Amino acid sequence: MAKRWRIHNFDAQRVTDLSRIAQVPPLVAQLLICRGLDDPKFIGGFLSAKLADLREPEELPGIAAAAERIHYAVTENQRVTIYGDYDADGITATAILVRCLRALRGEVDYYVPNRLDEGYGLNIAALEKLAAQGTQLVITVDCGIASPHEARAAANLGLDLIITDHHMMGPELPQAQAIVHPKLPDHDYPFPELCGAGVAFKLAWAICQRASDAKKVSPQLRNYLVSALGLAAIGTVADVVPLLDENRLIVRHGLKSLKGNPGPGLQALMTVTRLQIKPQLASEDIGFILGPRINAAGRLGQAELAVELLLTDSEARAKELAEYIHELNASRDTIERSIYLAAHKQIKEEFDADHDAAFVLAGRDWHVGVIGIVAGRLAEKHNRPVILLAMDKLGGAMATGSARSANGLHLYDALKACQEHLVRFGGHAAAAGMSIKSSEIDQFRAHFCEYVAGEVPPERRLAELEIDTETSFVQLTLKTVDQLELMAPFGHSNPRPVLCATGVEVVGEPRTMGNGNRHLALSLKQQEISLRAVAFGQGEWAEPLHQHDGPLDIAFRPVINEFRGRRSVELHLVDWRPSTITAGVGG
């Protein structure tokens, strides 16, 4: 789908002044201004991202009471269960606290609900099982804040409960010995955007301080906390929280920990994915390689294996688990592609892709653990809210759905407006889930699409591509692109810069690559400079680019490609369009 390019204007004098005052290269100054980071006092801390700038854990609401109760459980040999979630954030948060209590020689195990059988969050059947096996204290990670009914059940079962979470709260807070949450009412924590693993890391830090009876923990526990930063970095990137403030510090230093001291499980996973050959890791390595593999285990109902991978001290078991989870991800990818093709076919045959306000798609052989990924890909491709409904294969009465937003639509509000057709629903502005009777799908589709059409006028349905600045190939030197890395780690709220260039020629034949020919590789030339470009997930561009006769305008992210000791500038193509500039005359 065509995109409207929006190239940021900039004030040359303002860029020059910021470059001088903050002592950063002009290009970095310009990009900082584009992101609203124009206070020289703030820029120094943003770029240096010192680990010492992490706030002390006791500032996080509820953490003192939680650390005290957990330390008591450890010293009294009480059985503790970490109750996690099945996504990468919940899995890494679970591993952080299990490893913490093991380092303190506590009696600890973990429980992660099965996505396919149990669904998200606390459930009473699981709590009954834990009580029966002798658990005395349950600590939730990445879940529990919206479970007051289940919390009462835990109390009736004689279980003490500590809740650590970061999700939206309901009207009633659950009863617990402590609640650790960055947005807890009547508190004013300076950075409310920690993910579940970030909250778990802060709690682990506080527990280690309590065990050391000092703010400065013992060397053994300090080594544990450094390694836990790597786990927290995976959860932070995978959960797509803003990479600002404390999240930025966690990821910046967690990437170093992952490279230097990953532990047997992550070392094995990086070996099987060939990340171990990289001289240093980037947030994209988590977002596109490590995170999806950990998520795949949960999506396919085997999250406990991903937790085991992160906990094992056996190199042999780590290798076995890493290879299996790598294969699980390949299976997830195959399932995802199959659903994507079927859903895309529905859009072409049953919808007007250019004019319909939203797409509600349904299929009988769609895996409920994967439909959310496909909904997100389709929402991004078509710039429309998308709902995928997985119907019972045997023709049952119920369907499970996953939704992703676009155009600023508040999904939760949209589903609330259509709730008469739904059995249950939940979520937030950007993503949601639901259950629906199969007999209600047609009525729900009509109602939902009508609501979206009223909320999102046609002029807002054209996707916009934010471009930081225009450049030319001659300016894309290794030194320049290295300067951009001063702003890393990149991710949500701090994306890798998108630049554009005009009057670009395609040299030779574009070729597809990767599984299913999903990706594209090509050579591009502007004036006398040629650069390699890759378009991930855009293998379908091969034919139109081959047929296009004339220069292009391109939007791209510049990166450094390191291969066998050789460093070169490479372009990750984001979008292209026919150019009005004569080929070879770059802007």
C-alpha cells in the first residue's frame, strides 16, 4: 500500500547550536531534535546511558514489602512458586526471579500457564494445584494485577501472594501481601513504562540488597544481577515498551551482558542462530532473533521449555533445548505464513482493500497462538485495524480472536462498542483479544467495520512514513553511520533513523532470498556510489522493481554490515516510489 512520506523539516542553525553545546555530530543533533530530545542537559545522559543512572529499587511502589516477605520465605525455607506468563517478557521475568532465589538457596519452582489450554494470567485451578503440592508463597510476574477474584481464591487456599506486573489495572486491586507495579495508585514513580522483566529485575535487586543487608550487594549476587540484566533486556525489547529512560539503560547494558556472560541456555540459542559470531549485539538481534524464538515456545504451548532453557546449567541440555526451540520457531513461521496467505486471500476476495475501514477475517484451521502475529502484519501492510478469528476445527460454536490496531483507532473502545456480539474481550488501545460465538461473526464484522468507518475517516487511512531527513549516498560513510549508533539501542519510541534519497537506480536484477523468498536483496546506485540494500519481508517487491524503468526515491535505515571482519554500509529498504529526479542526481 502506498505511503505518504513525511520528511521532517529542520532548522540548520538550531542543529549547529545543539551540535556545539551537546558536543555531538550534526547528524546526531538533527536526529535528536526530530525526536524532541533537544535539551543539552538531557542529551548527555541519553547518549551515555550509564548503568549507575538506574533508580534505586526501593523507589518502585510496593517493592520494600515484597522484598521483605520474599527474604523471610527464603530464610524460613518456605516453598515459593514464581507464576509467570507465556510470552518472552513473562518467561524472562520468571527466569530472573527463579535464578535470584536459587542464588540465595531458596526453595523455589515456577509455573507458566499453557497458552492454548489455560490462557493468560492467574487461574484458580493452577492455584489449587500449587497449594496441594505445598507452595506457601506465590509471586506473579507479568500478570496478576487484574485478578482480584483469583487473589481471593489464593487467600482461601492459604497461599500468600505477591503480585508484580505492569499491565493496566481494573477497578479493583487484588488482595496481596505486596503489589509491585510502576503505575500503582497513590504513587508517582518517575518512569511508569517498565515491562514485566524490568519490574522483576528491580525486585531481584531489592531482594539481593535485603539478603546482603546493604545497598551494595555481595560479589556473587552482583554477578547474578549483571547476568539478569541480559534477561531483562530480552523482555524489554520483546514487549515493545519505550526504549527510553530506565528501559534504555537495561537494554544498553543487558546487551553487553548477553554478549559477555549469557549463561548456557542463551549461549546455545545464540550459537544455533549464529549470533555468537557477531562482535556485539544490537536490540534488533533480540527483536528479530532471540525474542521470537522464546515467544514461539509460548505460542505453541511449550513455554516451560523456554524457561528451562534460561535456567539450565547443563551445556548438553541447553544445546538440546536451543535446537528444539529453534525448530519450534521454524514451525511457528510455517504456520504463520500459511495463515497469512489464507487471510490475505480473504482480503483480496471478500473485501475492498482500498476502501474498507477494517478487516475481520476468520478461518477454521488457524492456530490461536499465531493469529496475533498475522493480524499485526496485515494491519501494518494495509494500514487498517485487523481482527483474525480462529474457529473450532470441528465446527464448534466458539471462535477465538486477536486484533491489532492502525490509524490511531482505540481497539478496546471499538470492541466495547460491539460487545453485544462478544462473549468476552480484553486488551488496550493497540492490541486486544476476544471470544465470540461463530453464529455472531457476520453481525460482529458488520458492526465493527461500521464503527471503525465512523471513527477513522478515509483521509486518515493512508499510511504515513516518518522520515528523519534526506541524504545522499556520498554522505553515507562508515563514520556517519557509526555516529548514528550513538543513539542506540533502537526500538519503540527511539526507532532506528529512517532516511531517504532521490534519483536512485537499481543495478542488476533484484533477487528474493530467505525461507519462502520472503526477503529481497538488490544493488542501488546514486551518482557513482553503489550500495547493497535488503528489504525484509518484501520479496513481493522483486517483480515491480524489475519492471520499473527509471530512477527511484527510496526510504531506508542505514546499518553497518559486518562480515568476516569487513565492515560496510548497507541499506535496509523501508519504501520506494518512482522518482521525479533524473537518475544519478541525488538530493
